[in-house]
Amino acid sequence: EERKRRGWRKALEDGYVPALRLRRFFRMWPSAPRCGMCMAPFKGIGSVVLKPLPFTSPSRKNPNWCRVCFEDAPIGGAEVPTGVLFADMRGYTSYAESRSPADVAQHLNRFYSTATEVFARHDAVIDKLAGDEVMALWLPGFAGRDQYISKMLTGAEALLRAVGYGDGGEPWLPLGLGLDAGRAYVGNVGVGAVKDFTALGDVVNTAARLQSQAKPGQIVMSERVYESACDRYPGAPAVQLELKGKSEPVAARVIDFAGGSGS
């Protein structure tokens, strides 16, 4: 069991080691696009020849990587540094009440599609698409040991801009974001074939609670995330938030794209 944990930790902090060893082999087969980790081809003659292998199927967690790097890994995981982001559609209940289920589904699918495209472009793992919410992770082994928090911040900004904040117009989606970073248990959890690649721990709960405090167009981030972002957002307002389930107030910063402070 300890050996398995070490393997997971090595993969999540430094990259998927077996996949890295396969890069030389997969690079010989055409063609792009490829898995960003193991270089397995998703299209072209290479994908046809290698079709019996699961490497040629894009992951649902990030279409820039293959299934082997995520879903097909064994159940298990490890505690690793993790950036966690929650993005939530504000006013969803009233929106859904005044529209047909088909219209609501179409709007949410546009949200999911936009968030997935933006976050995948910035090396995120798409953890969950649930109701009016998207959860994404940034891990050192996939986003870079020294870059994963920076990429999470860039992804958060990019999503707000993608839905219309910061351009002077009216956003097509009222969106609030919560961010935290710290150690989480990350890996495949479940039983047998019923498993999911996800993150568990206080950092996940805190990010979710911070998101609940964000108004439309705002990013609410923990102070420990802000330590990596102070040059990007100098003088961002500091707040002490009473969060559900937390015994002490949580220090946070608020970046307001709707009000212009995020531009």
C-alpha cells in the first residue's frame, strides 16, 4: 500500500512516470493531437495502429491527456499540493424557475463547454460538472511544480473573460469563483469499475465555501493563494470570512472583475 502511495505521489507531483517513459515510443507514430503527458496520438495512422491500447482515447478530465493518465489508473492516491477552483452560476434557482428545462440544459451546457475548454487550455483537471457548478484542480505533475497556482489564477481570469466580464458589456453568465491551495488527497476513489479521479480534504471544502461568498464577476481566494498572486493583484481587498463548517474566520482576498479591479 505504501509503495502504491509513493507511485501516486510521484505521478501527481512530478508527472505520470510510466507515461514519460513511453514518450519516445509514441512520438514515432503520427499524428497530432497527442496526449500532453505520454504523447500517444489521438488521430492519424498512429491512433489507428495503436487503437487496441487505451492511450489513444482522450480523458474526460482533460481532453489534452489520455485515459491512462487518469481514469484507467488503479484506485488509490496520495496527499499532494493542489490548487482547487469552484465556479458557480449565480441566481441559478430563479433562472431555472422562469425557463423550460431544455433552455436551462442548453445554458448549462454552454457553461460546461466554455469552462472545460478554458481550464483544459490551462492544464487543469476537470473534477466535476454538477448542476450550476464546475470544480477544477491544478496539480504540480500536470501543470508544473512552480506554475500550478499561477495557471489556476490565469484559468480563473480567462473563464470570467470568456463569459463576458471585463469587456464593458453584459456577461452572458453571472459567475462567481472560489480558489484555495494546499494539500489534498488526490487520486481515484470508489469501488471496482465505479471510480472517479478527484480531490478530497479541507482545501476542497474551503474553496467551495469561498466560492459561496463570491458575487457575480468576483474571485474570492484564500490568503495562501493570494501570496502567489500579490504582484498580479496588488492591494486586493482583504476580508475575514465566516465560512460554514469552519471554526475560525478565514482570511481571503476579493478580486472584482465586474467592478474593474481585476482588469
